[in-house]
Amino acid sequence: MNLGIENAFTREGKLVNILIDYGVIREITETKLNAADQVIDAKGSLVTESFISPHNHLDKAFIGDIIEPNVSGTLWEAIQKTWEVKRNYTAKDIQKRASQVIDQQIKYGVTHIRTHVDIDSIGKFIPLKALLAVKAAYKDIIDLQIVAFPQEGILKDEGTESLLYTAMETGADLIGGMPHNEHTPQDSQHHINILFDIAKQFNVDIDSHTDETDDPNSRTLQYLASSTIKRNYNDRVAVDHICSLAAQNDYYAARIIDLVKTANINVVSNPGTNMVLQGRLDSYPKRVGITRVKELLNAGVNVTCGQDCINDPYYPFGKGDMLEVALLLGHAAKMTTQSEIETLYDMITYNAATTIGISDHKLDVDTPANLVILHGVKTVNEAIRKAPPARTTIRKGKIISKTSITEDHFYEPKQDRTSD
Ligand SMILES: [Zn+2]
């Protein structure tokens, strides 16, 4: 069955018709389409590649409703507060909360999610097995990648190294890390060595939380980037947060950014969570908390942004809408010119796709038809500013979600009220 999208606005401002067949974009034309089995009239709305959510924690989403509040607001208190919940995890509970996030994200135009899942001596494999079941249940609806994430440290939390090997055998897609959560810099390096050993053994990519702190002495990114080059893992590593890069001096930061570029490491900034968690020990001025996004982009590093948390001890807000994430990053990184706003949109589409290993995520002929129609807006600026609720999500050429809104006005909305 083929699908036609008529009267769609592209990011370049062209009004086009799009023909999709067998899940692939066959034609993008300004002339009328031949008859399709199913036709959507976009009515002049923006259509682009779908959104990619490159950094989630589906196992911990919504635990904010059942947990003691994070009073200091720091990452370290959030981690400790989560222990009690993890001790009482059930697969059913995790599946329910994870499904709730996925359903929300699909509605917002997301077709691919990468989630981290805690692997530690507290929850053991309950979260991983729950998310593997979710992945199987959603296999025809969303692409889900699962990263085995040693949040409690590998050396600090005894037995975690062996748990990580088992997690990879059980079906995790990538190995994750948290090297800054070890007792000493030597242990952090050992932690990174273990990540590469596992990655090599299972031939998987690495996606590691890295230097998520304002402490300029947290320098695990340097060792991670140099190990990436030494161990021939260029293009296969993503790092998340890297907040301490913003706290380090400009000369050191420039060297590290150069190293990150040489290693072709992808960077995921999580603006919402980091604006909330970081800067908590500062008096004034208080730091924003995110990494050096513009400097990384200017150096040619692939940078994306993620939702990270939704209603948990780390971040009480969030709803999985990548347009909201882009809006937050626009504020935090001060990206406000026309070209910077276009870059924000790239970050939640192409750049995010590159980060999770997809190279053909583009509205173009002969690419997979993973698209979003943002009803009622025509440009990227309008999309980020308004985050329109009415969206159609298309995955592999099939409509998987369509949200409409109805408006009732009990006044005359177009009346000019300024004239006497
Ligand atoms: Zn995270």
C-alpha cells in the first residue's frame, strides 16, 4: 500500500507532494501526484524527518510520583533517592512506565528512541528484562535501542563488571558508562578500559554518561576520547552531558574539543536535566550547567540533545517532546539566530540520527519514510516556538499516530479590538 502526502511545506519553504511506497520516499514533487491508496492533506503544514530521541531513561521515568523529593537537587542525591525504588522494582511497573513514555513520544513525532537502563547490584536485571519485553512489544511501532548503564559505577559497585557482560549476553544493544562516578581518577580510567573491553568483545558501540558535574577536575572525557582513538573506535562512541567541559579553562577545553573531533565522538547534551541538576553548589553567578554546545558545533563535532529524564528525582518536568528539548537548548546555549534555530532542529533530527547510527534519516527520494507532519506551522522557527500539539507520525511509510485538536472559541477571535 502506498501513501501520498499533499500540500506539505518543506524546511526549504517549498510546497510539495510526497509519494511513499513500500516504506520508502519515491517522489517529492511540486506537481500533482498519481493516485495513492491513502492520502493525507497536510494543508500547507511543515513536514520533515521524524524526531529521534537519543537519550532516555525509560526504566526511571515517572518514579517522581512515588519517591521522596530530591531536596538538594543534585545528581548525587537523585542517585541515592532512586536506590529505594530500585530495590522494589517489578518488571510490570517498569513496563507500564516505559510504555507511557513511548506512547507519548510517538504522539510527538518520535520514531526512534535510545534508552539507558540501569545495570547494578541493586536492581540487577529486572529493568533490562522489562525493557527487552517492551522492545519486543513495540517492534512494529518504534525502533528502541537499549544501553546497559552502570550508573552506580563499575568498581564502586562490586560485581557490576560481570553484570554488564551478562547484560550484553541478555540482549542490550550498547554498552554505557558513568566513569565520573568512581572513587578515584585511576578507577575512572579502569572503568573506561572495561567499557572498551566489553564493546570490543560484543562488537557494540559505546554511549557513556561522562563528566556530568560542574567540577572542572572531572576529566574523564580526555581519557575516553584518547582511548577511542587508541582502540580504533572512532565513530562508535557517544558521550552524554560532559558538563565539566564548560567549567574548565578555555585552553584545556579547546584541546579536548579537538580530541573529541579527532575521535569522531558524538555528543548528547541534555539541557533540561542539566539546567536543573547543575550549579547547585554555586552561589552567584550560577552556571547554566550544559556543556560547550556552540564550541563543539563550530569544531565540527556532531552534537544532539536529549530528553534524559521525565518526572523522576533528577528532573521533575519533561514530556518527551523533542521540540521542547530543542527550545530548552536554544535558551541554555543561547542559540537564537536563524541559522542557530535551524541547527537546533537538525540536532533533534539528523544529528540525533547520526548519534544512534542512522545515516539516511533525511526527507529525500529513496530514503526511509520516517516523517512528522507538524500541523498548523510552516517553518522550523514556528515549530520550536509553538510546539504544535497536532502532529502526524509516519514510520516506514505507515501512519502510526495522528493527533488532532479542536478549538472552540466563545468570542470572535479575528476581531480587531484595538479600534474604537
Ligand atoms: Zn542520562
